[in-house]
Amino acid sequence: MLLPVILTIIYMICKQHLSKIAFFALLSVTVSGCRDDSENPEAVHSEMEMKSSMVDSLTMELQQQQKLNDSLQQAVETNFYANDYSVFFGKEYEDIDEPETYISEALKKQKDLIPLKSVLGGNMEFRQVQVISEEWVLAIYDDGHVQGKSIFAYELQEDGEVKFTEVATKLPE
């Protein structure tokens, strides 16, 4: 019978938009529509109205699901960009053009602060440094074989140097 093949194809095309309940309701409507009710036109008309109502209901459910999906996608994108905010640096940084870059570069120069030893002849380096507040940076370091992460507190000294203190570290197990 060709009907199960057609229904399977329809399901595969629509499964991202239809819930299983909606699909099985549509399936039951389709299968029940295969009967021969030509003897009772009133029953056919009544059944057609019921199926039309069910289709309308499923269409509304699909639209609601699409709206929900769109709003969730927008929330994810908005939250992603909401994290991209500027850190306020005090007066001590007013003579520095780009404080975040200055702090990141200062940490990258202090490889002795990396609490993980390199393996297999690699050179341990800070790969990514992110200033997360006016007091802390998140640093990711590796040698190409092992990786670690640390949070450092930092403070600008009077001579322009940045002093870092390890706060927390996550090393490989």
C-alpha cells in the first residue's frame, strides 16, 4: 500500500515542526479518510468539518511552535551579545588607551605564572586571556598537548606593571 510510504515521507519532512501527537492525529485522520462513506453524505460532510477543524488546530499549534522557536533563538542571540559589555576601569587606567589589551598582554608575558608544566617538549603559553571584570581575568594556557584554565586577580601598580595573583585553577586530570 502506498499510503504508509507517503505518510513516512511527510513525517520526515515535517518532524521538526510537528509534535508526535500532532503527527499521529494527522495520521489517524488520513487513515480514517480512506473509508468509503459515500453512502451517507451527511456523515462525510460532518467528518470533513471535523478534519478541517483538526487541520486548523494543528496549523495554529505549528505557528505557536514556530513563534516559540523564533523567540528562543532571539533570546540565545541576545544573551550571547549581552555578555559583550565593557569593563569599567578606574582612574588608574585613564592614561592607558586599551586597558583590556594592556592587561591581557601583561599576563601573556608572565609565563612563569602558568601552574602547569609542559609535556613532550612543548612550550606552555597563555593562548586566550579574557578580562572578565575590573579585578579578574580568565586565562587559558596550553603547550599543544595539555591545557589548563586559571582565574587571576590583577592590580595595576604605580610603575605601570600589572601584578597578577592566582585565584582558581582547573588542571587536566
